[in-house]
Amino acid sequence: MALSKLSRNKRFNYARNGKNIRRRALSKKRRQRNLVKLTDEAKALAMHWNQSKGLKENMAELGLVADCSKAIPIQKTTLKEITEAPVAERTQQQKQVHKILEDIAANEDHKEWDVSQEDIHFAVHMFDRHDLDFKAMTRDRKNVYQLTAGQIRQKLRMFRMSKTPWQWYCRDRAERQMAALDFQI
């Protein structure tokens, strides 16, 4: 027996589904919250950005390049003498944006490698027990995740790249009259 056709008014309207509406509203709020977390460079550009213009026009107005391959064309042959094009005079707004971006780049902190506390304990134990013998490290009881020699080497390399824990460990080895490790990155 066929189902009777519902009238147009009684059909389910997917566009008005309350769950979807709430989900869309939440995702919109989340996107707006993420816009607040702008980097310093983005904040500098946002101050001088003109919403009525497109990306290329705004970038040109600020003295920046939207497409670097078009800005600096690569010559196929360099048999002819290259004459540099005259540089256009920058406007006050361009100078201001460039100054802000250069200041941000000069004060940029270099990211230090982050190593978890557990990895620090693991690396200190392995270096103390086995020095640089990675095969012996694979058979150690502390190697509970059964890491291979290459995986252990990578984990110890990350420990070596983190400045503060590595300096602390080298100082600690020197205090305990242990030989200095020559573990190169």
C-alpha cells in the first residue's frame, strides 16, 4: 500500500532544522573568536586594510606583493645585461606598514623546542646508562614503548635541540664528574 502524499506545508524543511541552525550559529561564533586571535602582522595589515577593495589592490596600496612570481620574474636566459627597474617612491602609508612589519620581524622570538617532562626523564636515563649506544637503549627496561634505535635517536635529538634542558643536563653531568657527551644534532 502506497504512502499518502503529504501536503507541501507538512514536509520536513531541512533548512529550518533547529539542530543544524544551532550548529551553524556555533561554528560562526567559533570562526569569529578565531579572528580575534590575529598575529601581530595580521593586526598591522588590518589597521590599514580597505574592505571595499580586493586583495591585490589592498596589497599594492600597502606596498606588498600578492603574487611573488609575478613581482620578480625569472629570466629564462641572462645573455643580455640586466637593467634594474627604477623603484617607485613609497607613500607614507606604505612606509608606516613596512616599518611595523620590520619591527615585528626584528623582535620575533625564536621558538625553542618543546620536550615533555617524560621525554626529558627518558633521555637523561638513557644518556646516563648507555651514553650513545642506541642498540643497548632499545633493550633497556625503561624503553616501555619498545622504540627502535632510530626512534630513540630521534627522541634524544629533540632533547638535544631544546636548549634549557640540554644545558641543565650538561651542567649536571659535569657536577657528577661524568664525561661530556658529544651528541651532534
